[in-house]
Amino acid sequence: MFCKEARTIQEIMEKIGLDSRTSFRRKYLNTLVKEGKLKMSLLDRLKSKNQKYFSELSS
């Protein structure tokens, strides 16, 4: 539900209490994106500092 609104990596990490960006990407974010649970806002710029992630899952 938190990612119903597009969020930055930093916002998501703060929400779940993690502080290692590298670890977060490797352990969680990449998997969630691959599984389609999170979508990327800037598909044409995958590594953009302005990239945000969102979920289209219904409540």
C-alpha cells in the first residue's frame, strides 16, 4: 500500500528501516521489480536518480 504512490528508493528504505542502498537493491528491489510487484516510473532511464517505484496492486 505504501507504494501505491510512486516512491524513491530512499523513501521505501526509510519506511522499512533499512540504510544500505546496495543491499536493499540486491536483496529486495530487484526481485520485486522482476516479479512485477513494483514498477519503475522512468522506463527509458533505468538508472536515473529521479527513478521512482510504484505498485499497481489493489487493496
